[in-house]
Amino acid sequence: MTGALALAIPSPSRGVWHLGPFPLRAYAIAILLGIVVAVVVTQRRWRERGGDPETVLDITYWAVPFGIVGGRLYHVISSPAKYFGEGGDPWKAFAIWEGGLGIWGAVALGAVGAWIGCRRAGVRLAPFADALAPGLLLAQGIGRLGNWFNQELFGAPTTLPWGLRIDDAHLPAGYESGTLFHPTFLYELLWNLAAAGLLIYLDRRRRLGHGRVFWLYVVLYTAGRLWIELLRIDPAETVLGLRLNVWTSILVGLGALVAFVVVGRRHPGRETTLLLTPPTTQDDEADASERTR
């Protein structure tokens, strides 16, 4: 046990720094860094598909706020006891800086925001979602670093040498000081990095389109989330003895797999245009005429 403790992953001693009266929270930094990485990766992939990188920013302005609201709503709904149970504080449902974003709600409402942004920009949602998918995985993985700083959402006790040390102030009830836990934040970070690399490889090799990269992202993410969720010991709503997020991973993953197969049969290859309204021959001739004046 002493050797395991020597090799264990330490938890950060603090997750908040103060610049005068302003708190600087590691959780918020991780989320923002993930968003920046996702935007940069998506811009590059969107350009490779023939799109304008500036369009990614226009769509992001809609998708990110919707995603944050959706992620918080899902978290509060799936873990209501902390906010509405005995001894809970309903106002803390708005304290997003303390952690707690459910990816399912973030993707669902974020997709609504992205759809609005795509409509306003005049581009199709499916190819944009395909360009976004690897960056979204990277953002989710980076965001998990916020859980590490907050010392939350870790897994069951373990004797593995890479176990996570948790400060006594953050230990769950019933566990002794020095207990090591599965570092689920690290598992998900590594899983997402590998999945993002696989998506990029398969997309380049198979030239996937019509939303298939996005559906494959959902399949890969839910597969990882399923086994990682089974390790976690934080309080959560259960259905038939399993955590709600386990059931969600199974159902959403199967649905995404079906969508991936069906779309592939109906629309092999990639889209011929990213635009909602492709330019007509007359439009092309008019543009050419304008350029020669």
C-alpha cells in the first residue's frame, strides 16, 4: 500500500485562485480551454471541407450558450438531491462554477444552438457536425480536468498504482484517509483523445459525410462513458439498479449506431456542398461576370 501511495496521482491542492476580488476557477478555465481547442480544430476541418473558418465562430456563438444551459439542466435533473433533496440548496443549481455539466444535455441543446447558427450562416448542419465531432471529444476530455481540480466524480477505491489521492475534506462518507480512487477524469481524457484521433483517421480514410462522423463520435463516446460511469461512486439517480447515465449511454449509443449505419446506406460518401441553398449556374455566371468587370 505504501508503494501504491508513492505512485498515486495527487489531487490539486486548490481549484480557485483570486485576482483581487475576482475568483479564477480551474473548472471554468478547463471548460474555456476545451471550447478554444474545439473551435480551432473545427475551423481547420471546416476549411478542409471547403468552408469558411469564420463561419465556425458564428455558429459557436449560438452553440456554446445553448450547450452550457443544456448541460446544467441535465446535471440538475439527473442529480436532484443535491439541490432539491433534504438539506439541498436550490440556488446552487445556478452555481455552475462549482462543477456539474451533463454532456447529454449539453450536446442536445448545443445541437439546437448549432442548428440556429447554421441556418443563419446558410450552411448545412450535418457537415458542420462532422467537422465538429473530433474537437468536441477533445473539449470534453479537457473539461474533465476541472473535475480533477474540484476533486469530484472519481471512481471506486483501487489499489492500482495510478490511483487518485483525495484530500480528507473531499472524501466521501465512510472512506478512510489515504484511500485511493479510480481517476475517472484521466480515463475519460485518454479515451476521448484516442477516440478523436480515430475519428480523424477514419474520416480521412473513408471520407465520411452526412453526419456519419458525428454519429460515430456518439458511438465511441458512449462506449467509453459506459464503463467509466460504472466505476463512479458519486451520488446519482438510478433506474433498475443502474445509474441513469449508464442507461443513457446504452440507449444513445445504440441509437447513434443505427443512425450511422442507416445514413451510410442512404448517403455514402460526402456532401457535394456545405450550403443550404447551393449556388445555381446563373449565380456562378453572375459571379464570374462581376469579377471580370
